[in-house]
Amino acid sequence: MYKAGETVRYWGVKTGGLTWLSAEALTGKIIGQQREERIYKIEGQSGTVQDVPERLIDGDCEVKAG
């Protein structure tokens, strides 16, 4: 289980009942969750908020400044 404020890598998003997978890991910050469905709200680097199933989250990561 991830906590709000954690920075994670994720491999896809859920939109309109469909799951879209990414070939490259995306990075974002967890801002909330839906516990029943095991879906996390993640704010991506562009500022957009995505619904991400827990199984697509890679976990804790360091974001390098630069």
C-alpha cells in the first residue's frame, strides 16, 4: 500500500473502464486512493491526475533533479 505524497513509477492508467499500458515508466506523486478498487490517484509530471491500478505501480523511486 502506498501513501499520499510518495513518488512512484507506474506503467499505465485506467480511463473510462479501460487500462492503457505504457512501454516506458511514468513518474508521479500519489495524491489519493480508492481502497475498494485498489486504484490510486497519481499526479503526473505534467500536472494531470490519473487513476492507476495498484498492480501497475512499480513503487518508490528517486526523482533526479536536473
